[in-house]
Amino acid sequence: MQDDLEALEDRIARLRRSVRAAMRRRDSARVKELRAELRRVERAWDELADALERDERQQPSAPEPARPPGPLVPAREHVHQVLTLLGVPAAPKLIGAVHRAFFPGELPASRLASLRRDEERSFRSSPGARPYYLCPALTSDLLAPARGLVTVSSWPLEHRIIGPLSPRVDFLRAAVAVADAAQRGLHETPDTERLLRSFAVSIPGATPRGTGPIDPGLLTRAAEAEIAVHLDADRQARAAAADRARRRLDETERLFGTKLRAIPGKTAQG
Amino acid sequence: MDSLNTRLAALRGGTSPVGFSARTIAGLNENPGCARRALLDASGADKDRIGARVGFPGRFGQSPFALARGRVFEEQIKANGAAQLLRLLREKLGLTIEEAAYLPLEDVGDNTGRELRARHTTAQLLRAAREGDDAGTLFDHPMLRLRVAGCTAYLEPDLVAFQVGGRFHVVEIKSFAVIDGQVDGEQVTAAARQAAVYVLALRELLADHGLDPETVSHEVLLVTPADFTNRPVVSLIDVRKQLAAVRRVLARMSRVETLLDALPEGVSFDLAPDDDGDPTRDPAELAAALHQIPARYRPGCRAHCELAAFCRDEARCADSLDVFGPAVGGMLGGVDTVCAALGLAEGTRAPAEDEAEIARALRHAETLRSGLG
Amino acid sequence: MSGLLTVLEKMHAARTGYARPLRRFRHHHLVDEPLVIVPLKLAGEAAAPLGCAVGTDPDEPVLLTVPQPRNRDLQHAFFTDLAHVVLGYVAARQGETEEVVPRGGEPRLRYADAPQILVPNRPALDHLGLTGRLTRFQETEDDVPLLGRWLTFFADRAEYPGSSLALALTDLLTAQWATGQSDLEDANLAMLLAWICPPEGTTGAAAAQVAENPLDFPPAGPATDPDFDGLVLQPAVQGYDRAVDAGDPVAAARAEAKVREAVTSQLMPTWRLMWKGLRRLRELPEAAGCEQRWAADRDRFTRHVDRIAEGGPPQPRHDHAVAAAARLATLERAQSRFEAQQAVDDPFVLAELRTTGEAFGGTVVAGEPDRTEVTAKGRTVLRPRLTVRTEDPVRVDDDQAYVCPDRPKQNVRIREIAEDESGCLLVLDVVSGMGTVKKPVPIPEPGETVRYTRVPPQWGGQDFPAPEETPWTHGGPPPGSEEPQGAEQ
């Protein structure tokens, strides 16, 4: 069996060489062919090596991870939990960070990516069957889905629309929400301080002098001070867009955004 | 113009044109005197595949690790309405708290077509330039256009900031590290050149709509990670010199007609792709077509031109001093082959009138050399 | 050095297809047991280590690799292993000492031996410097901060012309030989060595073309081949990440072995080239000046050992503007001293300087061995004079003393220069080493062929303080505290 393994290794080395040579020649068809072959051989090697090593160790195949399993909550409920805490549209990265800071269990990043499509499909097949849907935020100008921002369908339309100042306002609001959760002592983890800091460093007056830990009260006050500066302008932009959406869009579109049908008049000139 | 485009398209043949990017436009500044590259670039020929077809594949891949690092750092800077960038602009450039609007321009609805995005960008930038207040401070991934040799190049800066001192600023986000305030000079130069192309495109956009092009600052903001961390720092770079260079090279590209006129009838770089897109053009014939246009090879070409290996081989076969680099050629001013230089040194070749001085120096050096035994 | 003689040799190399010698001697000392380091880093990162081959035995390199170079803990484990090798090597040079008694100075001890680090190229030296910067401020209890201080020391000395404590092989080889390719290609170790020692039966030119293929000759680093990164390294590193995420130790160990195998495949060819180049360089005779320069290196080494033993702080982050300017001036002085010494030691170098007029040679046409002058104080002194006919384009510098390597004690100055159609006549006064009126030392006689080059500046004067000797609270040395450099006699 060991010999087989070495034969496979030789073959892998030869194949890699051939792939790189073909790449240099820009022979894409050959590259594809060789890569497929390479993957096959590598898989064979993995299986063989696996069998060998596990034989040697005289133990049945290792049980799955030793880390504490979180409660078996579907990913969409994890996301809902986080968004409810934040109260504003959020990007998957922030959702993941907040989850790590305050909630037990794992929220694999890969799951977040597929959520949006699943939710829309589910809504279209039986509208309103679920108590809430995770849907994209909408851009204020085109009422189209905003890239990478997730919201909850039960929120008022104004909260799900993103105007020019909304990314900033929502960031500040998220800071307040996170500081609040930290003050309430909601399941603190080592990641909590890191999360607070990541907010505080980007908000004027939110970091304490010296090197001490972040003060959630200070963070809240600093964030609210800046919110006050932007609030009126942001509220107006969102309200105007929400009005437009109510007049022009059907229920599905109000949740998942319009596909680009026509560009509003003045945008089209250039 | 159309006749020019037709002639250039004929040169390229049945292959679809390779568009310009800011990087390739900035690259035109390297060795701008090379007619071969000027013509190939202007015609949109695929130099990479041409090089491979004539037996000299270039090596222009970037490591996936480098690409991933660049992507992650840019995402980090732009996350949450570009919160980290906003902090830098406030601290270092005195951006006021009110200026916090953020407009993602990387798509229009779900549509990512370049022309549509360019029009959308134009509308947004013009609105900001005309109305000023709260019409957007940070424009993420705008799509700009620039005319290069009669074609439209689409350019996508990382970000444009407005109202930093009442002017538009191009922001370049790069993942190479600044360590103790020191940074790799070559990488900064490359970033500055690229940013200059964006500044030019932005200025033309404003000028085309009757606005003052000087509203676009000649200072660009370079955002890089500091030391060995992900902590971003911003530096201001004056790109006036690079702007002048880009203008010069674009002007030269628009005079590509004179190069075309010098070309013999029937020269083409057509790869003659078959149904699968694989080239069928006879490599020898293609190489012969390339040889028809004079190149100016330098060892540094390999950093920015896919045909460098081909041109180096040509220079070697021609016994040219170019293979050693421009410094050697400069020292031997006027003499251009190894054979001629050694002939002068060994006295087997009579110097031309303007070679008298270098011939004497070479003979002297050769005497010293042979004296060493 | 890039004068006309070098250019001619390059052209002869291009014509013949073989590298041509540029020096008769090797001007850097090579120790019997150098520490060879071939470092590789992860693309896109400032100094994330991917792996390295390190050691003193060509047949048994220590191979260190990092299965996920972005992981700080794994990086640290790598630095710990590297520290073990480097610090062990450095410690083994601290055996015997010798006493040095400088003229008019305090006697001191210095180590009879010193470490010597050899890396493939300049970027590898820069990488060692960055690694030093990354590790020397770490606040760990292990040896990693100490490794950082030593790597910083080596990277720093590598900038000092004439020092042999840390060297890049491509620098050593290009100083010694001219190839028929450009400097950019000479920076590729495989291509450079191909010109210098091609495999039997091929020319250097042909071998260099073969050596340009990264499949057979992986880049000497620290950057790896992008195609290798994409096709081999990335899948291996991702496999490691997956295995760790899944908490499967068997799979993780296997994945780690895969990364190791991949990185080793990129390290070993360069490792072998390092020793091949080193063997070739050892065949060359060492220049006379090496001994003195190596003694200065050993002094530096001794002081750095003392510095660390005394509990001094690590080298500061960067040079203060004043310190940086002083350092630059010192490096320039060291450069000119090193060049002048090489010209005295090596006829090739002297000949090269004759093409630019910094040195000259010719035939003695007249001599006045008994000539005397009366000094301002009224003493009569011997000032022999000779006239030399030369065809060299001499650049006259009144203040410059010249020396003939065959008469190292006798210095001359140019007094007059007269041109005629076949070259020019130089009138030279012998200003030292001529003896006295009663006991004159012979000077060159008419008909003799002579060569003269600049007298190397004396050791001593002001040398820049090494960064570790600059209190970093000050960012530079306090005024008037420039350390006397008795070290470098």
C-alpha cells in the first residue's frame, strides 16, 4: 500500500508539472483536462493515505469536533437574533462578528451567502408563510437590492432603505446597540471587547484616554452625538424613498427590491 | 477617427480587442518610445496570447495570496460605510463630521454593465459637483471613461472622496505595508501613476460638462496598512508629474497614425481564432509581422510588457547592446551591436566620424584588458 | 563598478557564451562554516514566513515551513525554530578571544571567530531585516526577540561595504564575473550561476536560458512563483485550514506535510545552488585586505554580543534624521575605502579605474632621485621627482595621494601634467616612503612600467554608531559622544 502511495505521489508531481507547462503555453483545454486528472489522483491519494494512517493509529475514524456544540438553531434564526439586537441593516461580516461576541454556537459564513436566495424563493412560493423573512436592504435612488446588507421583513420600510447617509447612521446605531448589549452583560465573550473597539476607533471621542478597555457608556454617548448631526437629513431621504416605494412597488418588490426596469429619467443622461 | 479605428481593427484581425485599464495606461509610460508596443496596444491586440503563439509566453500571473490580501484589506477599509476611511479623512484631512455620505457605485440595481455604471457615476458625480451639500462624500467604485487612441477605456478607482477641502480626491487602497514610515518606492510610484490616470479621467468628465476640472485635486490619497498590522494609514501623494506623463503618452497614442503609415501593406497580428477561440495563425508568419515594426527592447520591459521575451530574443539575434540594458548603450553612445563595439576595441573596425572618441576609449580599455593576461 | 572594462568583459561574455572574470581575487572573507539561509515568504504580506532552508551542512539543511503563514501562532512557532538554529550558530562563534592593543588605545578582547550569513540575493537580505523588525520588539519570554536583534544586526551590516557578516550570493558572484546578460537577469541566481558554472557540454548563455524556467529553477525567493502559489501552495494551505476547522488531527498533520512538501520543492533547488556558488567562490584566492576587514567585522560582532549581555535595548525602530545622515556619510566613506583597497590589492580593479582616470599607469621617462626641497621651517628634505608618460585619461586631483601596489609604502602626488599628441606626461613628487637624504629609498627608474592608484583612506576617523548603540530615547547619539572607532584600526 505504501508503494501505491508513492506511485500516486510521483504521478501528482508529474501532473502538476504538466499543468504549469500547459498554463505557460496558454493551452486552456489541456490545463482543464490535466487539472481534472490531478484532482482525481489527489483524491485517490487522500483516501489511500487516510486508510494507511488510520490503520497505523489503530483507532476508528476520529469523531467530529470537540468544541461545545451550540443549540441547534438554523442559521436564519441566528441571523435574525443578531439583526434584532442591532436593529439596523448589516453586512454578513458584521453579523458574524456580533454573533461571535454575544451568542453561543457557530454561524458559518458560507451559510449567510445562500440565505438571501433561499428566503426570496421561499417567499415567492408561499408569501407570508413565515413570521419573518431575511431580505436585502433597498437603495434609496433605485429601490434595488443594496449589495450585501441584510434586514428583517418585519421592520418598517424606512429602516430597510439605505440613503447616502444611512451607512454611517446605521453604523453608529449598531455601535449604540452593541454597547447596550455589552452593558447588559449579554453572554460576554473575549470577542466582545474586540467588537466594541472596532466601533469605537471609528467614532470621534469614543475611545477612552490611555490604554484601558472600551467604556460602553462613552461609546454610546459619542455615537449618539454623531447620530444627531446626520439624523434629519437621513430621515428625510429614507422617508421620501419609502413613499416612492409604497406608491410604485408591489409587496414582493418592497421586500426584495426591484429589478432594474428603467433608470429614473435624470440618471440616464451622462 | 473611424478610418483610424478601422485600420487598427484590421491590424488586430478577428480577435476581440483587449481593453485598457488604469494599470495598462499607466504602463504606457514605461518605454513610451517603443513603436511595436504602441501599435499593438492601440489596436487592442492580445499581446499575451500573441507572445505565447510565437513561442515566448510571458509570465504575468499574480499570486492568489497577493490578490486575496488586497481584496480583504479593501473590504476592511470600506466596511460599514467606509467607517475606517472616514476616520482617517477626519483625522488627517479635517473632513467635517457632516460629510459622511457613502454611495456604492459598483452596480446600478443588479446591473453591472460598464456603460450603464459609467452613466450612473457621471450623474452622481455631477450632482455632487453642482450641488455640493450632502450629495455624497464617498463614491465607492465609480466607473470612469477615458479616450485612449480613439477607444473608450473603462476605469474603476477604488474610491473618490468629495468635499475634502472642497475638492474631489482619488483614493487608492493598496495592501503593501508601510513599515516605520518606510515604503517600497516602486510600489508607490506604480500607485501614483495609476491614480494619475483616474485624476485625468475625472477631470475630463467635469470639463466635458462645463465644470472646472481643477475641482479634482492633483493630490491623491493612498491608504495602506501600517507595519505588520491591518491598521490603515493615509498618505497624500502629489501626482502632477505622473499626470503630465500620462497626458504625453495619451497624446502620443493619438498620433499612432504615423506609425500605421510606416507599416507595409498587409501586416496583421490576427491570431485567426477557431470556433473554440484557439489561435490558428502560423507562428512564423505572426513573428514575421511583429518584426515589421521596430521595438525598443529594454530588460525592464519584462515587468510591464507581455512581448518582452520575444523582443529580447530579437535583440539577442541582432547582436544588439540592448540586451545589457540602457546604461551600457548609453556608455557606448552610438555604437549599437556587440560586434561593432568589440571591432572598435580590437581595432578591426574603422570608426565612423562620430565614433572616434568612444573608439579611442574602447581601444584603451582593450589594451588594459589584454595587459592583464 | 561599471566602467568600460566591465562593459568590454560583458561583451566578450556575450560573444563567447561564458562568464568572464572581473577580479583576480575575492574581496570578501569566507568562513569555513557559514550559515546559509534561503527564506521564502507569503506573497502579498510584508514578512509572513512561508518557510526556509537553513544550516551549515550542504547535505542536511534544517527545513522549516509554516502550514498557514497568516496564522500568528504558527508564525511564532517558526521564529522559535529559526531562533534555535541562528542563535545556536551565533553562540558557537563565541569561543576563543584575542587581545587587541591599538596604538595609543586601551587593550580590548575580540572573538577570534564571527558568524557569517549567506542568502541568495538582496531581497532576501531585506527580508531578514524585516523579519528582524517584526520580531525584535515582541514581548515574549522565549528567544524570538533575541533572534530579531541578531537578524537586524546582520541586515544592518549587510549594507556596510566591505563587511562579510551577511552577504548575498548574487552580489558576490556579480562582483567577480561579467555575464552576457543584463543586471536584472543577473539578479536571478539560477541564471547567474548558469553563466558562471554551466553544466558540462553547454555554454553559459544556453544554460541561462534553461535556468529561466521557474518549473525547473524555482525563484530563489523570498517571493515564490505565482503559478506555484495558485496551483500547488493554495490548495495545500486550504486543505490545512479545512482539516483544522474540522478538528481532525490526522487530516491536519497530513495537510501540514503536504504544505511542507510543496515549500520544500521550492527551497531545495536554491539551497543546492547556494552551495554550488559558494564552492566556486572558495576556489578564488582571497585579497590581502580581507584580513583587516574581517577583523573589523569581528570587532563589531564582539561589541554586539557585549551589548546584548549588558542588557541594552533593541535597535530603535528607525534612524533619527541626524543619525541617518551620519550613517549615510559613513557608508559612503566605507564604500570609497573599500574600492580603493580593492584597487591596491587587485590588478583587475586598478585597470578598471584607469579607464575612468581614477588610477593611472605608464612608463617612467625621467627621474630625479636626489631632488630636495626646503620646507617652510628651513629644513632640507628629500623630494624625489619622476616623470611618467601615460595614455590614461587622468583626472587630476591635487589633494589626492597615490600609491603603487608594488611599493605600498611610497606615496606620490601629481605636480604637473603636460599633454602631447601621444598621451600625456605626469610629473610626480614622492611625498612619503622616500627615506632621507642620507638613507634614500629607491624610486622607480626610467624605463620602468608603473601603476598608481588612490591611497585608501585610513581606518578610524568617525564610523557611524550602530543603531543598537544609539539610545532610542534620543533617536540618535547625544552630541559629542561619537564612539571612537579604535575597533577598526
